[in-house]
Amino acid sequence: VQPVESGGGLVQAGGSLRVSCKVNGAITSFFNSKVMAWYRQAPGKQRELVASITRLSSTNYADSVKGRFTISRDNANKKIHLQMNSLKPEDTGVYYCNADTRELAWGQGTQVTVTG
């Protein structure tokens, strides 16, 4: 089971990006049993939880992103997404998806760089 992240990029402060993750190799029932999450890792810092979402789309967010980021999931296609608005330079980092238990293999992540 391997998450594959995509959609990162370079954006100015105040801009928006949407990152996506597809969990390859998982059957739908396995994916649906997991609380899925987005994590990020800034240079020189530990990987941190950004947002999580249950099968029925109940969500939680880190205080630093509340009101700016929205996590969603597509159970049929085994995908999760993170819509990021009003981006700040401190949002810069590599974004990864995983279960909230971190039990899946880590993917390559997708780089998000916010300038300004």
C-alpha cells in the first residue's frame, strides 16, 4: 500500500494550492477503514500533522491551518485532497499523506513552497 502525493508547487503568499494523494495498492474497504491525514515537514523540523479526515468526512486541523486549509476524501477512488488557501511562507514544506496512525509506507511527498 503506497500513497502517491501530487499537486505541490511554488506560490506567493496569499495564494492557493491543492494537493492530492492516491493510495495505491489498497482495496476500498481498507482505505475506508482508515482515518487519513496530511502531514508536512519543513526543512530542519519534524514531520507534523496538518489535518485528518474520517471515512464519513469528520475533520480535524492543526491550529496553524484552521480556517485556511480544507481536507476532503474520495472513498471510491481512494484519494484525499488538501485545499490550501491564504498560504503563508511558514506553510512551506514537503506534504505527505498517511493514515493518522502513520502505519502506511511514506510516499515521496509533494513540495509546497510559499514565497513572500
